[in-house]
Amino acid sequence: MEIRYNKSMNKAVKPLLNWYQKNKRNLPWRKDTDPYHIWISEIMLQQTRIEAVIEYYERFMKYLPDIQSLSKIEEDQLLKLWEGLGYYTRARNLKKTALIIVEKHNGVFPQNYEDILKLPGIGEYTAGAISSICFQEKTPCIDGNVMRVYARYQNKNIDIQNPKEKKKVAEEIKKVLPKEAGEFNQAIMELGETICIPNGIPKCLDCPLKKEC
């Protein structure tokens, strides 16, 4: 069944950005927009809670502060550093990607979505996050949080696991992305994680979109 969206998110952009600036959580990878920092945090956050990632992220940055140091580390040392996060393929792909960036990109992280997407272990969501947050490319980041916020905003019953529906939501989000694309992507994800929550009762009274939703 085709999904039909009847409400643009244009009116949601400014309230979301304002809300995010006032309410965003103080997380170590938000101190700057260095693509190395955003990349490592996004890979760590796959399948792992934010609270659990913070300590690992800070330790990782202490020992491997840049792409060059990551490209040189021995695999057993890297896996030891990653120990406890699980899904060790993620760590191996980090080193593969670091080597590619050093050898093929002169140590400079690629700056557009399509080139970032070609790197090992980086899918559409992560490429969208890096390209928008670090380089303000107007690329959406669609995860479960974004799908849920969008579905509730539209008052539609959307299967958030369906790739076709995910693609459609991405197209709709892309239409309204402002020049602060990275801020907007983080804002809608933050809203899904802290206000428009998946389990329990959503905190609708605290939501910046309550007038439109």
C-alpha cells in the first residue's frame, strides 16, 4: 500500500532547531564537527546506547586521536580497545577505512555523501550523518527515531522497517532540510530519543512540534 504524506515538515524546521539549541545533550562528540569524531561516534552508537558509548569514545580518542593513528594500530590492540562494545566487525572496518583515507585521500576525510558511502562499514545513515553534520550537505539521516517522529507527525501508521517507506520518508525530509542540515538531522533524532520516545508515553507536552503534530 502506497504511503501518502499530506503534511509538509516546513513548519517543523524552525521550532526543531530552536528546541535543539536549548535542549541538546552535552555529548563529547558534539564539541566540534571534525569528521573523524563524528564518524567514530556514529559507528560506536550502532547497536549501543549513548550512555554506554561515552566512556568508550573518550578512551578511544585518548589513544587514537586521529585517522593516522587509527590506520597504524595493530588489530589486536584495536580490538582490545573496542572490547565490551561488541560487533567487532565495526572496529575492523574502522581500520580498513582509516587505511583507505590515508592511502587514497591523503589522510583527509571525504567531504561528500557519495564518497563517504563507499567507505567500509558506512551505510546510508552514517554517510548522511557525517556529510550533513560535518559538511552541511543536505542529506537526510533516517533511523528509527526519525521514522517514528515523522509517522506521528503525519498521524500515519508506517512500518519503520520497510525500506520503501524509509526511502519515501528520506525524500520528504530532504525537501525541508535547511542550510543547517546537520543541526536539523540531530534535532529530529534527539527529539525521537528524548521526547517522542518509542517505549512508554511520549512527552508530548514538552514537544516543540505539539502545535503541528
